[in-house]
Amino acid sequence: MVTIAEQIKAKLARKELDVESDEVKEIQAVMFNLGISGASYFSSTVSKDVAGKSFHKQLSSEISEFLNTVLDKFGGVLGLVDLYCMYNRARGTDMISPEDLLIAVNQLD
């Protein structure tokens, strides 16, 4: 699946596939649900080591960006537990704690 996701990502980058087509959107949704979201949805750059004291502020911005990509699929409402699971799945091995999520969410504009 990861190989297929990488091939699709490469084709999208070369503009061999229409990113707005229903088929591509469905493939991206399936990849996201399988935890292979880095193919087109999300790429985390925030870490405690790099961000230091501004970690929660940067995490808040990243969560906001992440919500913009997924919130419509859930009718505009997403519980914190669901957000926590989906966001950590999208981050891969660089997961955040529930406490970090709560602090970051409280800083959302």
C-alpha cells in the first residue's frame, strides 16, 4: 500500500493525475483512513526538540491546518478523541500526548 501511495503521489507531482477528480479524492481518503496520509494530506514538521518553547503554538497551527483538510468529511464536527487518533495516525511515529493536544487546541484562534 505504501508503494502504491508513493506512486500516486509521484503521478500527482508530475500532474499525470487530476487532483480534483473524484477517483483521486477517494484514493486519498482511503490512504488517510489507512494511516498513509503523508501521501498528500499532511506532513508534520513540529517537534518539541525543534520548536522548544513555541512547540504548543506551532502545534496549534499545524492542528488547525490538519483540521482544514479533514473537518468537512465529518460534517464540520470532530470530537477530541477522534482528532487525537486521526492526528497521531497522520503524524506516524512522531505522536503527541493527549495533554499536548489539549494545550494546542486551547490555543486555536
